[in-house]
Amino acid sequence: MDDATKRTVPDTRNPIGSGEGETATNTETLRAIRNRELEALTEAETERDLLAELGRTGKQFGWSRVSTGKQTATTQDELLTARVPDITIYTDTISGAKVDQSKMFDELKLELEVERAPVLNVWRVDRLGRDALHLISFARWLTDELDGVLVAHDQGIRISKTSDSTSWFRFELEAVLAAREMRDIQDRTRVRIAHKKKHLEPLGRKSKVNDKKLGRMLRMKAEGYNYTQIGEEVGLSRTAVANHIKQALAEPHD
């Protein structure tokens, strides 16, 4: 067949800039882009879910606690920061038997609730409290409802929703031991108080604040200094300063 008898086959492809064909091509391209984005998003979510199960996602939180104002949580904070550099630590001064009444602990729980698979770090289980029921119910809430992870670094405990029974047993054992230690402390305290009452000894520790120091604290308070500043000046904790001043204000004076 020579060139004169060849038939021209029409080009059915959509040429660039050909109106309707261009629109169809753009639609297909957009559809392909959206599909790729959807696939990438699905893969990312799958990866996050997998990492959450392993306890490696979610914001890192810390909790440290001391029982009295004469103690400091600095050591706990430093140990946690050394293990988990990118961590937000909440600290309170409260008895282990009353952690569930702590406003600071309530704030921590609110922050945990808004995070995805949060990780809570403590140095020891008893820093979370010394009530076994409180400890276990809190741990279950964190792991089951929030998909979170609880880590007690000093005891090598790490529990999550997918942890085996051995890990949970270790945690629950530490919770029971923490509660038992609290009961022992309370029993020893009752024995000491009974002994002092029997021998007509004054209860409590001898105050380190004499009238001169108390007067200085009251003058500073009247001048507008806060409890922390006063404590730094007289060598007492913020809590001790607050207690002495409040007690002095509550006592009747002639």
C-alpha cells in the first residue's frame, strides 16, 4: 500500500489543551493524587497504631511526689529527666494515702486524657500513692481507656494494655507492698504518740521557729513577700512558712 492509499488513523488520545480531554485528564490525575495521599495516610495511621501498642508514641509525662514540705522531689525529677529527656513532670507534696485528692494529680489526669497513647513515668510505683485499689484502678484506666503506658523506672516495670500477666503481677505486687508500708508507718506513728501521751511528753517535733523568727516572717508577709521568698530568707520550706504564719494568724491575741 503506497502513501496515497494509506488511511489516516485518528489520534484518540486527549491532546494537551484540548478542552474536554484536558478536563478528564486532570480529573484522573487528581484522583490518583488523592489515592496516593489516602494510602500514605492509612500507612501512617497503621504505623502509629503499631508503635502505640509498643508504647513508643504519645507524649511523655512524669509524676513525682514527696509526703511533706521538708522533703524535695528534685532527685526524682532529675532521675526521670535523665531517663526521658523530653518529659513534662508534675510534682506535688501530699501523703501517699491522699494522692487521689491531689489537685495536681487531677491536672495530670486531664492532660493524659487529651493525648494519644500517653506514657507516664514514675521513679517508683509508690510515688503514685500507697492505696492499692487507687494504684490498680488508675493503671487500668491509663492503659485500657487511654491506650497509655505506665513505667516505673527504678523497679523495671512497664505495663500497657497488651502487657502479659507477669508484668501486671509485678505492678500489682508493688501496689500491695506500697499500701502495706503505709500501714506500717501509721502503726509506728500511733505507737509513738501513745508512748508520748503515757509519759506526758510533748507531741510533735520541737519547732525550729522561735518568737524572733516568727516575727520576722510575719513582718515580711505584711510587706508583701510570698511564702517562697520568706522561706528562702529564714531557711524553711514554703509549706512550713505558710503553716507557721496561718497558725499565728488563727491564734487569738490580746
